[in-house]
Amino acid sequence: MTNIVLSNLVAGIEPSPTEETSFLANTLKRQGVDVISFAQGEPDFDTPNYIKKAAIKAINEGFTKYTDVGGIIELKEAVVEKLKRQNNLEYDISGVIIGNGGKQLLYEAFATLCNPGDEVLIPTPCYVSYADQIRLTGARAVFVPTTEENEFVPCLEDVQKLWNPKVKVFVINSPCNPTGAVFPQEETRRIMDFLVENKTFVITDEVYEYLLYDGAKHISPAALDPKYKQWCIVVNSLSKTYAMTGWRIGYAAGPKEIINGMNSLQGHLTGNVNSIAQKAAAEALLGPQDDIARMVEEYAKRKDYMVNRINSIEGLSCIEPKGAFYVFANVKNLFGRTYNGNKLENDKDVANFFLKAAHVAVVPGIAFAYEGYVRFVFAKSLGTIKEGLDRIEKAIGELT
């Protein structure tokens, strides 16, 4: 058989670690193993009924054809209204694009802004797909490490150390996946002033903006000062806020020239977003928002339990996340210990140990460009969280 050689572009991409971990967990489940997964960041709530009814209505009315590549006017207008209401940001529909989830829009923004040889600064720990998406554009991801002591939030000095004239884009993900960190307003202003002064674009990934706890507040960087807005591309999704992960729908807003470029690219990649999902998304943004508050209230209870429990387990520790639905737990105190004669030397070993010994799936920190930690998802029932952590505590007790 002829050897198949993949392109350098594709061969250089790493599989999504969260998807890979979920696949391993699901494989064990198919083999009859009772696996609890804290790996995939997906709400365990159902999509609210009023949203589902809008989709059914669209189907019954035959709204099943192609739409404009960048989205239907009705949904773009709903996004414009939401951004004004929730984020104090004013756009017209020419500055908005609808995409197949936030992930597609992130890639399109990178591809529209970056040329080969450009650099993109990303605070770490960071979302797993940023670096490979940037690599696909020919640009280079440059990581800006944060510290647990600073609650995983970068400071201006961290950014200044790594900024250089090749830097085209800076990424802000707040609340953050995987840490739950929320960027404080004053430090965000300091960073934005520096970036705008140096003509650096900012992609703001705001997918978890509603998932906030203990008085934390989300403020879109583009809304902090009028001079910031022309340098920002706001990316968001309905997946987490409205429990619509499978609907694959998100939106972005920014300068018209950039949105037009993203629209041209999307026209050749996928064309329009699912027409039925677009109708449902418009209803989600314009309809009653009560379900969000109920979900966040429940997440807060789960977060409190998971944080307290992790900090009570020997060898594990974590800080309190201020947003999203993740706990980024420090597992360095487990390094050097052994399981069935195998020494735990890094966070990937620890994640494998949890899966094999406790049948609990987590994602290792290396997936987020930050070693020594693992990510837990608390978008699970309290019963599931308790059982999973019981198993981990028991397995850790058997280490030598």
C-alpha cells in the first residue's frame, strides 16, 4: 500500500485533548465500565423549551433552505440588541456575523487578521484550540504564563515582556476556560491601553460571560473605552449560556472590514449556519432569560461543593473559580507517587491514573499549555460530582 503523507499543515495539528479524553471515557463506557466524566465542558441542562419550540415552528413553516452566509437579518438584529442590552456595545448588523459555534468564529478571526510570521499572544492556561487554529494561519502562538497566586490573570508587565512588533493579536478569554478566572476591570484597561497604543487587535472570547459567581462581573473590553472598540473582535456562543452545544451556533461582532473578511472566508468553508438553529438562536437572545439565572444558581452550588471537596482531598488543591464551570486543580503533590508500579510524573499521568484507577475522566493541564494541573467540569449533578470525587479520593489513598 502506498504510504499516505498528510500535508504539513494538517500533520502539525494536535487532536483536541478534551475530545480525545471524552473519546477514551466513552470507549470505556461502551465496554461496560462505569465512567464518570468531568472532561467535556457541556451543560447537563436541556435547552429551554421556548427555544426548542421556535425550532419546531421553523421546521413546520419550511424554513429549511440556505440563508445568507453571515446569518439571517432577524438573528443579527437580535445579536445587536443583546450586545447593547447586556454589554453596552453598539453595532449595526454589518458588524455582526453568525457562525457554526464560537470555535469557527475564532478561527475565522485569526485567519482574517494574521499572516504567516505574525504572532498571537495568549495568556495561559488557555482554551485548547487557540494554538492550533493560529498555527493553521501560518502565524505563531506565543504563550503568556499566568500564576495561581494571581488567580491565573495576566498583568500588563506579563504582556509587555512578550510583546514585539510581530504581535498582531492578543486573546482575552474571560471568564476563562479552564481556570474560571475573570479579568479585573482596571488591569484589563491597562492591558488594553498598551495594546491599542501598539496597534494590536484583541479577540475577546466571551462564551462564559453569564456564568459568574460570588459577585464577579464581566465587562466586555470593547465597552471600556470608545478607542478600544475598533481594535476588538467580540466572539460569543449560545452553547453554554442556553445549553445549546449541539445546535452549533455563535456570533461575532467587530469592525465591518474584519467581519466582511470573516464572511468571505465562511462562504468558502461552510456557507450559512443551520437555518433552523438560527431561528432558535434569535428566540434565545430575545426571549425570557430566566433559565440562565436558574442554571447559574445551580452551578454555584456545585462549584462550592467541588472546590471544598477538592481542597479536602490529600494531594489536591484549587482556588475558587469566579466564572465558567471549571475547577483547575493543582495535582503536583501527587507527582512521584506510584500506582501499580507506575510513577506519576506529570499531570497527564495523573489524569490517566484517575481514569484507570477511579474511572473518572479529567483533562490534564498540558492540554491548556499549563502543566501540573487537571481540569474538572462541574456542569454535572451534585450526586455525580460527589461520586466522582469519592472515587478519586479512594484511588489516591491507594497510591504508594
